[in-house]
Amino acid sequence: MINTKRVSTLLLSILLAGGVCYADDWPQFRGPNRDGKSGETGLLRKWPESGPKRMWSVEGLGIGFSSVAVADGFVYTTGMIDGEGFLFAYDLTGNLKWKESYGPEWTGSYKGTRTTPTIDGKRAYVFSGTGVMVCFNAKTGEQIWQVDTLTKFDGRNIRWGMSGSPLIDGDKVYCTPGGKKGAIVALDKMTGRTIWATTGPDELSAYSSAILIERGGNRLLINMIQKSVICVNADNGKLIWREPYVTPSDTGGVTPVYKDGRVYVTSAIQREFTRGGVMFELSDDGTSVTEKWNDQTLDCGHGGVVLVDGYLYGSTFDGVPKGDWVCLDWNSGKVMYKAKWNGNKGSIMYADGMLYCYDENTGDVALVKPSPRNFEIVSSFKITEGTDQHWAHPAISDGRLYIRHGDALMAYDIKDR
């Protein structure tokens, strides 16, 4: 017999953990579960020779590498115009609904916006390249509050600007300023008030976005910072464990991947140090970890990795923009293949049985069969609009593929009709 009270409690906890999320929404960086995967079905398994139908495109976003978030009928992204950061909101037909400033953006090396907006019900959150957390009304664009986290938590910016996207959990919004008074912090999502700040690791932020997991009844935040992979208690910010993890240029790394008590981390330029891509096994309660295996091949820069049916997929870092495409066995770290595609690396997503790979140099987008045997491209097309590097990750929502390239944003119909 169904325990209706327990089901209702479970549903409530899900809503509180991530806000109201519609079935086909893509409300944050790398999708609903921050793992680069969409739960949508009924998508095309092969594209026309010219690529999927482009439904609309817009220009005028300014400079930036921010991906898009899609929620409740709106498409959000950020861009920099004359040194100022703006949050843009479009409807599903490409009409601009509003555009609002949130102040100075990153004007250093590879200038422009970095992080992806996070949408939580009626509110939108942006963590700028200068370390400022800003909350907007998601429907009107009215700014509700902002907090300069580098000033508040005694941090300083990193070589290529703050790049971690906000994470919502119940009444909290998390970010990683890497400050002496807070490596990772939790702010009240309604007011910006500090709920807790992790102290201890005196390290700068890195370029990854935190993930939230549950293990043995403990709710844990895991992220990479300048010289470590750290895990903190999501309820109070207490440091649970820290594993040394250093890259020579402090560029680590991509968003961690978690499944069944194991967490995988990797970063660029790892050939000059020993740990490489590492699989950690958590204890039953998540309060300690041991290294299960490490690998020197899949040294992903910022294109992300995905886990599909027991295999990790992503691209290597052989310089800008060079790299290969790799498949690893999740359990052993064994390299299943290392393949070339245009000689370049890029970002990767997964939906409805297919990989979506985006070449960061040429702008080619490929539909690839996930297989440990080979890198089999089924279809591809080229992004010709926009400027600069193709660094924004694709997003998938309601049968549409969204690609942001510099000043331009495109929406493609990938529904199998």
C-alpha cells in the first residue's frame, strides 16, 4: 500500500532542493541535474544533411561564453557590453523580454561573461566573472539583491575570472568565492544574507561548479578549488574531507561527476602532475574517500564530461583548441578509445541515446552514438553565426537544441516529428 504521506514529503523535498522545475526545462549549467544529461525522449537520431531546422536566432548578446538556462517559457543567458554584464531573457520564439545590467564583468584575458544563470521559480541568479552574486526577478528583470563575495569573504579573483555557476538548494544558493573567510559559501536565496561560510582551506576558487549529493544520510557539496577537491556539509558548511589536487596553472577543472558512491574529477594540463583524472570512492556515510583509479588521458579543460551506461565521454586538452575525444570505463579507468575529430576538443552533452559534441574551434556540432568501441558521428552541421571561441555548452529543452556563440544565440528543432 502506498504511503501517501511519505510520497508527499519526498515530492516536497525535491521541489525545495531545486525549485520548481518543469519536465523539459534546463534551468542551470549542464542541465537539470548538472550532469550534462537531458531526460527528454523523442529526439532525432539523425539530422538532415544541412543540420536540424533552425527555428530562430538573435544577435546583440555582447561578449561571453555563458551557456543558456531555459525555464518556464524563458531562455536566459548573459553577455558583456562595454565592460558591463547583462542578463538577457527571451521567450521561446526568440523575442527579447528584458535585458538588465548587473554591473562590471570580466575584462581580463578572454574577456566576457563566464557562468550560466540558474533559475529557481520566480528568481534568476547570476555569479559574475568578478565574483558578485546577483538575484533577479525571473519574469521582470528587476534586481532583488546582490553580494560582492570576493569583498565579503576576503577572496581575490583568479587568472581567467570566476567561472562557477550558482547552485540552488532549498533556501540556499551556493557559490565558491575561494576566500579566506569562505572557500564555499551558502547565501539566503531570498535576501543574500550569509547562512554559512566554509573556513579552513586558504585557496582560491577554480573553474568548476559545485555538485550536491546525498550519501549515508549526509548532504554533501563537492567542488574543486585551487589546490584541492573538497567536500563540505551542505547544511552547515563544515569541511568534511579534502584531497590534494593541483594543476600547474590552477586551471582545474570541470564539474565533478557522481554516481553510486563514487565521484570523478579531472582538469586540463594534467600531464605535468601525478594525479590526473581521479575516481574517488566515498565511505558509506561520505565522510572519507579513497582513490580507486587515476588516468592521464582524459584531461578535460572546460567542455565537461558525461557518464552514459558505465562509460565516461569527453575531450582532452592538447592546447587551445587542440584535443582528442575519449571514452573511459567508469569502473576501471581503462581507455576504451581516443579519437580525433577535426583535431580539436569541445563540450559534450547527452540526450535520448545520443551524444551532442560541439567543436570549440570550428563550430561543428555532431550527433554521436555513445559506444565504447569508437567515436561514430551520425550527423553534423556547422555554427556560422557569432564570434570568438565556441566555449558555451549546448543546452536541450523541449525538443530544442540551444547554441550560444559569442554575440549570437540559435535555437534548433531536434524533435522527431
